[in-house]
Amino acid sequence: LDEVERKFDLDPIDLRLLAAAEDWWSQNKPLRVTDLVREFRIASSATVHYRVSTSLTEANIFLIRPNPEDMREKLVVKGKRFDALVKFVGERIK
């Protein structure tokens, strides 16, 4: 865990958000920012929203895209560094 936090500059809240997102995506469901805020009691709503829409986006782990079916909704998709993070963690769990 310490290696992941250092290499990717993440804390336990970020890691729990990433796990929640991966679980959601594994069910082939589109993930909205509001889904993470409402469904997961990882931290306060404001903290979750900030982490998803700002800090994890700036780290290029998440990307935020408008929902083509409803432009008011913002979808969370994997950023360039997401797969590298999953691979890094997977190699350490073996």
C-alpha cells in the first residue's frame, strides 16, 4: 500500500474510490460522478466529488466525460494511468 501511495500519490480514500469504480465498471455499467457520491460512503460527499472530479482527474487516473445521452451528467471513465495503477497493484498482490 505504501508503494502505491508513493508512486501514484494516492491515499486510502483515493484507493477506495478506485476500487469502487473498478467494481462498477466490471458490471459494465456507466459510472457517473453522482453514483460515486451517492452509493459509496467512503468520505463526505464533497470530498468524494472533489477527489473524483479534480484530484484523480488531474492525476490522469480518471477522466470526466459528458454523457452523450444527457449532457448534464458527467461520466467517469478510466484515464491513462488507471490501467498502469491496476497492473502495479496486481503485481504486488501475487
